[in-house]
Amino acid sequence: MDAVRLILASRRGLAGSDAAAILTEVWQAQALAQAIGSRLAVSGPPELRGEALGLTELAGRGCGVLDTPDLDPDDLLAAQLTELSDARRTLLSLGGLLGEVGIALVGVAGSAVDERTYWQCVEAIDAADESRDRVREMLRKLAARDQSALPEREPG
């Protein structure tokens, strides 16, 4: 399935009502970011490969700080990634998702009844924020590449 469609599915899932559902969707979103980073690192535009590797590592950390949800393998969004047709569109969508992840985690942390959940959320917020920074940097590099590819215009 195309990365953008999976990101949209993740955004819909993130709108869950209880903390457990939100934490599961946050884990899914980070796993999806990790898969997208891996895909871009291997077959994306060359200027993105270093940042894409960084995204893979950061998103992996985002998964690692949360309890791994008990999901059926068919329900893993990251495992459904088969196509990444438009890097810019994917990164724009992923950046939005990671922002929503951070907001959702703030809500869960604020209502956490135990210290462990609170600190998991804090660490996951940090990982999502750093992942989003990597996405922004990749978008900046794509914009710079596209700008340099434009033909120079003659004055007048």
C-alpha cells in the first residue's frame, strides 16, 4: 500500500479515545516512520539518504520506549508499506502525523495515572519531535534540489 494512504490510516487511528488505543497508534505511527525512513535510505533520492537513516533510528527509538502492542501481523501498518511514489508528499504527510503524535502523547501524559506511562510518553514525545525534525530537513533538501534544478532566467 502507498505510504500516504498508510499515513492517513494512522492519523485516523490516532483519533482513538482511550490512552491504550492512542499508545498503540503512536507505536504504529513510529513503526511506519521507521519503515518510510528505511525505504528512503535504500531507494530514495540520494540527498535524503543520510537523514532517512537518522529518521529510521529515531523512529525505532520511538517504538522502543513504548510497550510493544499486541497486534496481529496483518494489522501492522509498516508491514503494509509497498510503495513510496512521491517522496515530498509522503514527507509532508509524515511530518503532519508526527506532529499529531506529539499532541496525542501530551494528552496521554497529562492524564497518566502512573509514572511509568508518563515517562514513556515524555520519551516518545522527544522521539516524535526529533523524527519530525528529520522529516523537515529532508523536505528542505528536496526544496533545495528542486530550486537548483530550475533553469536560470535571463534578466529583463
